[in-house]
Amino acid sequence: MNHFELRDGELFCEDVPLARIAEAVGTPVYVYSSATLARHFTVLREALAEAGVRDPLIAFALKANPNLAVVRTLAKLGAGADVVSEGEVRRALAAGVPPERIVFSGVGKTEGEVAFAIEAGVAEINVESEPELELVNRVAQRLGKRAEIAIRVNPDVGAGGHAKISTGKSDSKFGVSFSEAERLYAKASNMAGVRPVGVACHIGSQITDLAPMEEAFGKMRGLVQRLQAEGMRVERLDLGGGLGVPYFNQPEPPSPADYAAMIARSTKGLDVGLAFEPGRMIAANAGVLVAQVIHVHERAEGRRFLVLDAAMNDLLRPAMYDAYHDIRPVRLRDGELAAYDVVGPICETGDTFTRDRALPPLHSGDLVAFMTAGAYGAAMSSEYNSRLLVPEVLVRGGEFAVVRPRPSYEDMLAREAPAPWLA
Ligand code: LLP
């Protein structure tokens, strides 16, 4: 459920017409709904509580939407943060996430990033390999600290909406095998700079079938039990993120209640705290990208192009993963549906959002909204073709605020410096 709806043929975000935001801020622009963010976080928390999962750490995966206002909205509800870089640690802290709710994942943390995270006092560093374990141990000792770590396991279960976002097969770069995990856990227990507190996994993203998750979590359960049987303390099991959302062209994702019930089944009787790293399921349906139609270009031989002022640099998912986003007119016109190729102005064919999409009549100057764009939308935007970074707006009820302004062209140029020999 989300808070984007048509009222008298006009698309609203909560109580604000999207057209009003477009007029005030210009297009393209991302618009997020506070109520939808809150709802998704709360629905997950309540589903877990109802299934009997006590006091989970729900660490929002910042990579899905790192905007400070978005993260702060969630932090105020008690969300933690799953981060993968120093930049994300800094964002989580700046947004008010307490360090004891920050989990640091990622296969290539640098020495500087590890030091920063340890100094900040993050709850857990998810260690993805033996060299990384040694790095964390070394850095923590240098700082006179003992870092709490979890070993990230690769459960060798494939899942996810696209090969590029599946992370759980043994040939992917993430985590270590089960046998390695046992060896590294024992090794970590004897290191002065780290204290192993648990194990972690994450098998992929946009997962619409619970079976692979349940398979992976069953294997994780076995690992926890083996470690405990060997006399090791395991306090936390981090089950990652990955639950899919409806993009309209894919199978309906499982409900939070079914997901929570599966979690409860998989972890029954285990005496560990659970952590989750959801990104998409919280943010995706809480955001849209609003764009304006520049031209409708009808070719003599029949193709009809809807040329927008948004491009692949603003919303990369269709170009990168052939992702489907529902496209809706912001003001609905009467008339027959027609097939459009929806494209941006960037000079490559990949800058095509969709082909042959049936849409209501649209004219130059009309606004359209790409739905389900709140996760991995603005987060993956760039200035390709020297287009200004897309702005972001947060709505709450009848009010809205620009939470990342559109830079000016002067801002863009001022970030660069000439080489001295070119002066
Ligand atoms: N935890 C870890 C360790 C992850 O790598 C990810 C996502 C998450 C949590 C959050 O997963 P989620 O709940 O959002 O599925 N750019 C791609 C998605 C990449 C996901 C990468 N890892 C897309 O636009 O579909």
C-alpha cells in the first residue's frame, strides 16, 4: 500500500498534488511520501512482532535511499541502518541513527572506513572474508578497541529479480562458505581486536519467492547451532534484506506477514537476536519520479516516442536491469490508450525506459510519474551528459519540503578545477 493516488483524475502524494510540486521545484524530481515510508517500516515491525520475533534490529539499507530526510524519518521510528561505506556511516549518523543500530556490510571496506566505523561505535561490522577479518582486528587493536563483528556467509542459494542483484550463490563475491565461517568464527574468538557476535547473510534483492530465503535461513540456523555446540557465543543472526515489491510485471511479492511467519519458523528455538537489512520493501513504493513530456514524436512508419525530460541518469534501473516501472500521467486525459516508446534525452539507445507501453493520451508539457521509484532511484542517479543531479522532495500530509535541491550549473562547474598547466 502507498499514499500515491488519483483524486479527480489528478495524481497526489498524500495531500499534495504532484503537479504543484513540479511547478514549484521543476522536473525531473523525486517525490517521497513520509506516510508510506512509515507504513512500510511499521508493517514489517508489527508482522515480526506478531510472528513472535522479539526486539529485532531493522536496519534500513541506506543504499536504497540515502537521503538524510528519508533516513531521519525512519530513524525517528526506531530504524537502524545497514551501511556499506564511510559515506553511508556518516549519513546514518547525520540522520540521527544511533551507532548501536548501525550494521556495516560490504566486501571491500578500506582501512580508513573500518577505523571510522570502529571509532563511531557501530553495532556490528559484517566481515566478508579472512583478509577483512585480519584488517578489522589490526585496525581495532591500533585504536585500542575491540570491534564487534559478524561473519557474512554465502549460503549458496540463488535468488533475486535479476542476475546483477543476486548475491547468494557461491560464485558471487559476497561472504564465505559455511565451513569457512566456522573456522573464521573460532579464529575471531581468539583475536584481541574483534569479538564475534553473530553471523549474517543476504542472498539477493527483489526476491518474490520465500522458498530460497527459507532454504538459506535453514542453513544459517544449522550454522548457529553448530557454533553454539562448539561452545561459541552467538548473539545475533542477521538475515539481510531482499524482499521484493510489486513492479506490476512481476509475481506478487510475499506479504510481510508471510515473510515474518517464515522467519519465525526458520529461527524457532534459536536463542539469538535477529537483524534485518530491508531497503526496497521500505522505500520503493514510497517514491515516484515526476518528469515532463518534452515532445511526442510520431515517426511516419509508426513508432510513437514519448520524449521526457528525465533520463537514464535520473532513473538507471530500466537501462541497467531492464526494470519495469509503472508510468502514470499526473493528470489523466480522456481518450484511447496508445503504445509509446518512453525515452529520455541522453545520446544512447539505452536511454529507453520502456517500449510499446500502452498509455493514455499525452501531450508536450504533460507530467508523468514513474512509480515505485523510491528505492535505487535517486540513489543511483548521476550527472551523465552533464545533466544536473535530480532533486528530491519529501511530503508529509499537506506539506512538502525540498530535501535535496537541484544544483545550479554554476555549482556543477565549480566542483572541478583546471590543471595548473591549462590555466
Ligand atoms: N543488505 C545487503 C548486504 C545488500 O547488499 C542489500 C542490497 C540489502 C541489504 C538491501 O536489499 P533490498 O532489501 O533493498 O533488496 N540496484 C539494484 C538493487 C541492488 C541491491 C544490492 N544490495 C536495483 O535497483 O534493483
